[in-house]
Amino acid sequence: MKTTNKFSNWCKITLMTLPALVMMTLVACEKDSAVAITGISLDIAALELTPGDTAALAATVSPGDATNKALTWQSSSTAIATVNEKGVVTAVSAGTATVTVTALDGGQTAACAVTVFYLIDFENVPATYLAGPTAKGANLYNSYTGTSPARYTGYDDAGSGLSMMVNESVWTGEIDFYGGGIAISQWNDMQTAGYDNQCSVYYSDAATHKGGYKGSNTFALASGYNEPVMMGDARSTISFRNEEKGTNKECVFNHFYVTNSTYAALSMKNGDAVAKQFGSGDWFKLVIEGFNKTGTSTGTVEFYLADFRETSSPGVITEWTKVDLTPLGSVAAIKFDLQSSDNGSYGMNTPAYFCFDNLAVKL
């Protein structure tokens, strides 16, 4: 009987502890079979953004069958760029930051360098700087005596130290839009042809009906070109001011968006009293030239504002189009020249105007 009781008790203990033993064995096996992360990588090593832009980063862990693929994301400076739990980076303000992804299992990391460009989008330009009081922009000329808006001679961007000025005219000897320069505008009358509508961009956003890039209110209008016979070098310029203007400064102009003014677009589309209607073989070209702090040219970038050279050419540009400026390198100034296939005894017949917006700069 004692033997039987011992056997019975052993059976009871074994039956009671067997599930626990099985579980312990399974857990041990699971631990032994878990696949650890040995490395992590990102699909993009460096991002270049402007404030408000977003970009998605994708992380890949090695090996692909790792058991725990949980990740965390972090930005070294949330004032410059933020990142969410899905790896979506949002640019906040100009500067550089590092976005790092970390594997929870093992702590392996990968990083992406983020550069956020300084952006000149003209949206916060005071009303006193705007071309007016009509789309002709009478306040761009020395003869203007009005006060609302005030007389305009140029725009200094405080955040970058860059200046966009009206040139001195060889005809009047004054700071005057007759000599070319850069104005700030909100006009986008796409119907009225001619000089009296010179400050309008040939663009209207479908949603906002505004003329700036992405339907914004404000953009820049550049006038003038290098014409040695009548005007001299009347190219419009963006530059650091010298001494007090800071010619020891340089920056990299990364890109901007350009399109045609209404004055130039309608002239090319329909012709006018001076210029021809564009047809086969015609073209209108923007040439951007960079200059370093010694005044030496760093090269040029070209963009066709109208192109009829081939049957497949786009014709007159009517949308905001991105132009890459990085081939110019580090510069103290850029100058805008305009060239056309339509020329006469007094220079270019095509109106020497174009519009630009959202200038991205690496300071």
C-alpha cells in the first residue's frame, strides 16, 4: 500500500507539473530560435528640403527574417526637421540635422543627413515693397510721386542678406525700372496685353486663383537684359551687398521656380507692334550667370521660357517650372540675362521679362 501511494503521488505531481515543464521548454526553444537583428540601413543617405517639404525614409533590417523589427526614429534638431514613427521627415527651418533610426532589438542604427534650405518665397514681404498701384507698376519709376504704395527701388531679404534691386537706367540716370531690375508683385492678369500689364505673371492657380508658385500670393518679376547698343548691361541681379554690402559672402543657390510674365507670354503667343508671333524655330531663353566674391564668373545655367525649335518642343511655358542652380557653385551674385530669336535694330523685340518664386539657398 505504501508503494502504491508513493506511485500515485508521483503520478499526481507529474501530471500537475507537466504543463509548466512543457511551457518552460517551449519558451526556451523560442528563445533559442529567435533571429536577432545584425544591421539596419536607410534607402536615402541625405535629404535636401525646403521648409514645409516632407520626405519618407524606408529602413531595412538584416536579416530579413529578424524576429523583432520594431524601430524608433529621432531627429537631432526638431527646430530644423522632425520625423514621425513611420520615418516621414518634415522640414521646419533652414539648417542641418541628422535623422536616426534605431532597432529596439540590438540597438543598431542608421542615419540620414537632412539639409533644409533657406527659402525666399516673398509671402512676408511688406505691402510697401509691392509693385503698384496697378499692374503697370508706376511705383517702379523715378517719376512716381504717389505714397500708396511707396516708391520702390529694391528689396533686401533680411534673413539671407541678399538684395534684389532696381538698376540705374542709362536713359534717365536714375534708379528706374527702365534700366531693368527685380520687382515684387501680386498681379496675375492673364488677359491684358502690353506694357501696361508688365507686372503680371502668366499663371493662375486653379484653387486659389493667385499667381505665385503653388497658388501663393506673391512672386518676383525680373526685367532687363545685356544689350550693349541701347541699354548696356541691364541684367537684373541678386547679390550680397558690398562692404556695407558684404562681398566677402557667398552662398549656393540651389533652385528656384520660373515662368513667363503675361507681357512676354502674350507677345510671343500673338505678336504685337514690335515683336513677332512665335512660330517654328523661335525661342526665348533665360541665362543665369553666377559670380564669386572676386567677381569671376562661375558658369551659366540656361532655361527656355519658350521653345519652338522642334515639333516636340513645349512652346511658351505657362506653368511654374523648377530650375536647378547648383551648377553655378558657391557665388556672391547671380545675374539674369534674356535672349530671343526675335531681334531688331534696337535689340531684342521680345519683352525682356520673366517671373520667379521660391528661391532655395544654402547659406
